[in-house]
Amino acid sequence: MAARPPLWTDRHQAGVALAHAFADRRGRAHDTTLLALPRGGVPVAAAMASRLGLPLATWSVRKVADPASPELAIGAVAAGGVVVWRNGEGARRRATNATTHGWLAAQEQELRRRQQLFGDPPAERLRGRHLIVVDDGIATGMTMQAALLSLRQLEPASLELAVPVVDRVVATDLSRQVDRLVALASVDDLRAVGLWYEHFEQLRDEQVLALLNTTPPAGEPLPAGP
């Protein structure tokens, strides 16, 4: 039977469910790091961190959009000078418009602000580690593609992706960029990630910082699975 939304009460519950899929990483704080895409990925990853005893950090990415259609990503920018553009007809025109009108520069500036505010780790702290990238859901995959390309530059020991819900076609594309992709629900034509949660509020910077400042109890046991 096909999964129908909503599947989770909130992002925390989805993170608890994802933790079971990564039980093999429990207690591997010496070589494994959870990297959350802020803001929405942080509560998911925080729930995983508290149950797996893993360190949690952020990896900031920004989508690039036309201000006339702010919800539609035409590109994304990440650390290391990574910029990706939506494929298909008009990709070069979108890139030119974003550069000419300053949309790209504005998101690069916001990226730097978030990197500093949330304390994204420097490359040397991640190189050679097993990295698990976490978000609350993936519809178009633009920001996640940029994040994975950026992190591959750091030469991690492995690169894995953990997400509660993902578009099925996008998942196929992203799976080529990672060593393992774990999704609790892979659905056709995913348009709105928020539909899969009963509560899906927009997070503020201070809420993200509060979650990041909470040290996960490394000894907490995994609860019984669903």
C-alpha cells in the first residue's frame, strides 16, 4: 500500500524513526558526524543525534530563486564555491538572470551569514570522517545536490543521506552522489514536504541554535522500533 500523508507528528518524530535505520552508527562519535541542512534538517538530525550519540553540526545551503516566484528554486549555492542550476531548457538563462540581477550574490551573502551563525565546521574537521547528511524532506533536490557536491570536495570516508521523505525520481538522481541513501518514504511527484507532517512550522534562527546547543546524551538507548 502506498504511503499517505501525514506520516509523522513533527520533525522530531521523523528523526527518531530515522535513527533506527542508522543503528549501526550508534556510539561512533570518534569517526561519524551528522550534518543537518538548516533550518528544517536540524530538528530531524537532533533527534537522531540524541539516540545515536553522534556529534551534530550544520552544513548551510541556500536556494537561488527569482523574487517573483520565491518558492521555485532555479539554483542553489553551497560552501566551496559550489553553484548548481536547475536542469532543462533555460538553465543558462536562469543562471545569467540570477547573476545579473544580484539574486545569486544575495544568497551567497545569506549563506555566509548562516555559516557563521550556526557554526558550520571547517573542512579539516570533516575530512576523512563518515558524514550523514540530514534534511526534513527533498522535493526538487536542488539544495541537497549542492550540499553533496560541496561535501564531496572534503574527501569524507563515506557520504550518506538520511531523509524522512523524498521524491522518487530525485532519490534516484541523488543516490548516485552518495554511498547510501536512507528514506523512510519515497513518493511520486512530491510537491510539498510539509504535507507529510502534522506540524511543520517554519523555524527561527534561535530555535536552531537552541537545538545545536543541546549536547546529545551518548548513552541513551534506542527506543523500540515502530
